[in-house]
Amino acid sequence: MPKASRTFENLDEDKRKRVLDASMEEFAEHGFHQASVNRIVDRLGIAKGSIFKYFGTKEGLFRYVFERGVEVFGRRLRAVREATADADFFARLRAALMAGVEFIEAHPAVYRIYLKMLFQERFPLRETILAEVRAHSARYLTPMVEDAMRGGRLRPDLDVPAAVFVLDAVLDRFLQARAVEFMDAGLGLAGTDRAGLERAADACLAVLRAGLAGMGNGPAARNESQSTTATNAADVAENGQDGAC
Amino acid sequence: MPKASRTFENLDEDKRKRVLDASMEEFAEHGFHQASVNRIVDRLGIAKGSIFKYFGTKEGLFRYVFERGVEVFGRRLRAVREATADADFFARLRAALMAGVEFIEAHPAVYRIYLKMLFQERFPLRETILAEVRAHSARYLTPMVEDAMRGGRLRPDLDVPAAVFVLDAVLDRFLQARAVEFMDAGLGLAGTDRAGLERAADACLAVLRAGLAGMGNGPAARNESQSTTATNAADVAENGQDGAC
DNA sequence: ACATATGGTGACCGGGTGGTCATCACGATG
DNA sequence: CATCGTGATGACCACCCGGTCACCATATGT
């Protein structure tokens, strides 16, 4: 068991940021086991001993670095939820989705680490983090769906857990396809610009709204989540937390 | 550059199978880099030199082992597609989904390796395999959707690429949730039995069919993919390839 | 001028890795 | 019996890893 001195907190902010950024990048690129403390210190130009003075262990370094990222992400999503509390259901979905896109653009390393953790057993904090994310997702989507059903915006006979599962699957995959070109099943999400992303998001949300077989799509297609409501919600989401991102 | 003798092909089948199974399990558990040839040969009780005589490289071993798995999977899916060629659209989806579930149950190691490869850069064959899978998925779903639209079973104004994306997302996630408990967003897919899986699949397909907001769901809800058609299609899928699986 | 404290350093350690190769065991052939 | 070919073997190699620790640089207090 190595000593866990708290020396890192006393460092000046420039150096702290440099260390965190380099470590984050290394973990994002190589996962946990394949990441190398030697490479991190080489890239930083500091001695290996320093890292172990700061964090005690490679795992300690990872915990510190990653928890930072999760903290930032949580702050952002909470802001979006609050800001769109009284908007239309699909507008809220759209806002959450675009907030996710923006977060990935701002902090690609955090998201890449998250993706690696999903399917890589033996990752420190795996159980903790993933259970947290799952709970967060359920607590985020389920009340939104239930509210919208009470408000008559969704069909009253909707199977809520199944609907939440489908929503979660599509939203998640949308972000994954943006980040990992291979997850793209035909839409060009990985390479497109913001406008293309928004068009694709609208198309997917339209499918979710009216279904594949749903007939009589007159009203469903007309008040699609576009221009007014949706853009407004996305804008509102954008200024939620500027300092942090 | 190590020699690539073809000694492995001359071995008797028992030993070949033992070697392939042990290697597959090691890669499934540890991914590629973290997998250890030492552990494989220890578990097998053979000398390390033998493995390198057979496959030349750790990467050569992986290629051989994984391509075997992909081959089996492809055979299975093609059989299902043929067997359900003239069934209802959602019944075909259901059959493909349940065939995926069965494959994962029969060959969990192959699927675990595939999941690891998705988000782990620097995996041998990553580009090749994933591009193959993506192309396969697009070629599988898109014609099914287009046929169903021509036949009037899906709304005529459906955005095909978006619909395929949504379908791909939900089907994939369904299998992932079955395999990786954390991907479960509320349905209990990871721990349930076959009947529970089928119920969940029907619920998700119902959401996909009628959408979240689709009103006038009389006909959509009534001829849901249940009992008759769906079960029939799944049965048909089951006896597609017995010898291979 | 000296003592103290604090952060920084990098050679070093034990261990595990992918990969090599001289050697062996053994059956078939002359 | 001798020769040959083929597969099996495991000690060995160079390399990299996470982690340690005795030592150094500097600034401050007295």
C-alpha cells in the first residue's frame, strides 16, 4: 500500500491542469491497463516518482482524473434538465441530446474513457460509475415520459419501461455514432457538422414519435420538434454552465 | 517477423478445438493486449513454443480464433433471414433479435470479444471486422424496411435511414443489455429467462411500431407481434442451423 | 549561516510480456 | 539399426511495466 500524500492539491493550477489533461488523454487512448504511467510522465517532462507522490497508485490517478470528468458532465446535464423543465417532451429530449453532443465535443477524452469502461471488465470504478450512470438515466427519462403521458402528449397506453429503454438506446447510440464512426448505421453522424447532426436528430425523434407503422401522421409530422421550441431549448441548454466547459 | 507454419491444420480435431476454446475464452475475458499467451498455454498444458509454431504471432492467433466465430455467426443470421423471408416485418425483426439472443447464449465469448473491440482502439482486425458488421447490418435492415414500405405495412413517409438507425440502435442495445447488465435501462434483461426476454422484445417492438405519441393506436395495438405470427417466426428461426450451433 | 521542510528526481526492483531456438521424442523409411 | 522429418518443449531474451526510495534543490524561519 503506497502513501497517499495530498501534495497534488498544493500545486499551482497550471501544472495541475497539465497533469490532469495528459493523464486523461492517456487513459482515453489506452484504457486503464494498457495506459502507461511512463508515457504520461515522459509527455509531461516530470519524474515518475512525482505521480506516485501525488496519487499513490495508477488507480488513484485514474479515480481522481475520471471523477473530475463525471462531475463536470453531471453539472451540465442537471442544468439542461432544469432549463427545459416546462418545454415540450420531444424538445426536452432534443435538448438533452444536443447537450450530450456538445459535451462530447468539449471533453472527448471523458466520453472515450466511459465507452471503454462499458465493455472492459476489470476497470477501476466500473461498477460504481456504471451503476451511477444507469440510475441517472432512469431517473432522467422515466419522469419525463410519465409527465408527458399525464399531460396527454404521449399515448396513454404506452409501456413506460419499454419506452424508456428504447429512448435510452437511441439517444445513447446517437452519441456513440457521433464518437465512434463504426456505430453509424447509415446516417453520417461521425463526420457531419452541427446542422447535419440536428437534422439527423430531428429525423430520429420523428421516428420515435410516430413509430414505424403509425398511420395518420398528420399532426405528429406537423408539430415536429424543429425551429421554435427545439432551438430555443438547445439555446437555453447552451448557457447552462459556461465556466465549467 | 515470425514464421507462419501451417502446422495447426494437421492436428487432430480434439486438440484444435481445445486450443481454440481456451484462446477464445482468454481473449473474451481480457481483450487483446491484456490477454496472455502464457496463461493460455498454462491452461492448456502445452508449451508456449507450440502456439507460436501454429500461429506465428499473438495477433495471428487472434485473427484465426475470431474469424472462426464471425463465420459461425454469419451462417446463423443468413439462415434466419432466409427462413423468414415472407413473414411480417415485425415478426422478422423479432426472429432476428431472438436469433441474436440465442447466438450469444451459445457463443458468449465471441460476443464479448465483439463488444470489447467496439470501443477499444488498437484491436487487430478492428477496422475490417467492424466495417463488415456495419455493412451487414445496413444490408440486412434497409431492404426489409423498404420492402415493408412497398407492401404498405409501414408508413409511406417514413425516413428510411433514420428508421434503420433507430432499429439498429434498439436491437443492438437489446442484445448488449442482455450481455452486460449495466446497459439495462429498466427492463430486467440481464437476469431474466427466455419468456421474460420475449415479453420485453414484444414491448420494445410495440413501441417501435406505434411510436411514443402515435394516437389512434387501435389497429397498431391489436395486431401486435405476439402469439401466432411472431412465435411461428421464432420457431422457424430456431431450426435454421442446428449442426453449427 | 544553519536547520528544516517540501516538492522533484530517476536509477533501480521484481515481475510479467511476446517471441526465439537449440534440443528432444518418436514414428516412418531405408 | 541408422536416418530423417515433424511436432513438442521450456529455458532464455530483451523489453516494459507499476512502484520504491535515497537523494537533491530551493525557500523559508531563526
